[in-house]
Amino acid sequence: MMKVAVFSDTEKVEIREIEKPIPKKGEVLVKVKACALCTWEQRIFKGVSHVPFPFIGGHEVSGIIEELGEDVDENRWKKGQKVALRLLETCGECYYCRMGEQNLCEMIGKKRQNGLAIPGPGGLGEYLTVSSTRLFKIVDDLAFEVGALSEPLACVIHSIQRAHIEIGNDVVIIGAGVMGLFHVMMSKKQAARVIVSEVSEERRRLAKVLGADDTFNPLQEDPIEKIKKITEGRGADVVINTTAISKIAQQATQMVGKTGRVIFYSSQHPDSPISISPDWIHNSEITITGSVSPSISDFQKSTRLLSSRIITPEPLISEVIPFEKVQEAFQKATDPRNYRIIVKMNE
Ligand SMILES: [Zn+2]
Ligand SMILES: [Zn+2]
């Protein structure tokens, strides 16, 4: 038997005992070490997003290999290897998977692939079984809590690649939560000028520490005027909206200049339609696109950036909380003053 944390009701997470999974052919048993609490799980906790209870959350996971199933390559995967897990369930066979766009797989959420008796990605538990194709090595001296951030960084790598940032571009990032701040770090690695729009003074401060060239409060300055002013009237080359507010998505489309790229990074709650001028799109050649989840290659890049310490996301971790206090961890994760809260498993 083993322990898992399950959502059992709105704002209620409890620890239950379930059967410990056994790795099947091609699978590996992973002992979970750390699991970060993403906005998605926070929305489930708060009742904004709905899942059938009971449900095991946790998709930002690091751990170690505990046992190899039959036919797993023993030269590549060894007991004790530190790994990050890609828990998005993808089939490898649909049109999008075959095109390398596994983040858009037709089977996402449709079949359980972690060996657990309760639905959900399953990172908030002691063990998981996954196909070895979903393991990504992280180096020995990388802390598990940092390794658990492989998934959110991979999401941001996907977004940054869709933004096609060129050297010296003006990149506006709306919102400086965890995802906005990851975008700040990654945009700086592309040699962009990074401007952050954020209402919280503390978050603007951290954006600066992490490399933002300019920050402003959109409640004090008109965001569209502000961006026009600092780009000689052109508008930004790239605007990335990391907030869930549709009115801001509308503003994002008005902050971008000719040939610019607008990325709708965050899911929208509620999803209110926005209006847009087709003639402006015609005349400016702007691109409006989305970004959702990481593909396999994004995950590969993410674990390399973390392992090589090219990206050091420690400032985005507000607190590491032991598994027994998972209820408290969720309460803290949903407090807007906090960045990522990490649940750490016992030894
Ligand atoms: Zn996530
Ligand atoms: Zn697929």
C-alpha cells in the first residue's frame, strides 16, 4: 500500500491509502520526491475547474527510479536515477503526436497511464508507474523541488518558441506570477528587452531581480499608451498574456506592433469573447496564437536548462511543505501572495 493525496471535495484534500502500482512491461516505478502545485490544481481545489472526486492531482513531479519493469533499457535507466516526469497522457499515434505536437494529442485525459486506481495525473502520491518514454533525467545535484519545475518551465519554453523572439525585440509580459516570471527569464535568454505589466509591487520587484528591463503598474498607467511610448509608437514585437482575464487578452492585441506576435498563454476564466479588428490584422500582419502544455521536445529542453543551471528558478519557490500537510499546502498555494508551493515527500 502507499499514500496519496486526493481531492475529495471543494477545498478539501485528504490522504488515503491505495494499492502501490507494479510496473508493467516497458514501465518504471518512480518514487515521487517533490510535486509542485500548479494553477490547474489550485483551480480544482477552489472549485473553479471541476473533476470527478476522488481525484489525485499533481503533474509537476520529480522523483527517483525505484524499479524497472520488463524490457526497460537497463543501460539507459538505472535504479536511483533522478528524473522529472512528463505526466500528460499522450498516445504517440494520433495526427498531432506524429507531427511532434504531443501537447495537442487527441487522447489527452482520456486514458489512465500511471498505474493508480484513482483518476488524475497522480503526482501527489508516493509512487507512480510510467512508461520509460515519459522519464527525463535530471542531474544528481539538482534539488528535487527544482526538478519538479521541469513541467512549468517546459510549458513556457513552448510559449517562447511560438513567440519567435528575435534578438533585441521588445517583449511585453502581462502578469508576473510564476508563469510570467518564467517568461521573463526565458525572454532574457533570447536577448530581448523585457517589459512587465503587473499590479503587485512585490511581483514587479521580483521581475526586475529576474532580469526585466522595465516594469509598470497597469492600474496606474494605461498599458497600451505605455507600450506605445517606450517603443517609439510602434507597439511591442511580442506580447504574452499570462493572466486569465479576457479584457486583458483584448488589451494584449492592442499593445502589439506590425508583424508582432500575441500569445494567449493562460486559460481564460471566464472565457469572455473579445473583439478584434480584422482590418488591423490585415494591415499589420500580426499573429495571434495560443500556447498550451509542453511537447516532448519542450520537456527535453526544460530538463536540460534546469540541470545545467542555465535557468535557476529557486526564487519562484515560496515554500516547501511536507506531504502530511498537503491541505495546508493548497491553502498556501491559492494565496495570491505566494509563488510556487512544493509538496515534498518523506524519505
Ligand atoms: Zn503545471
Ligand atoms: Zn496523440
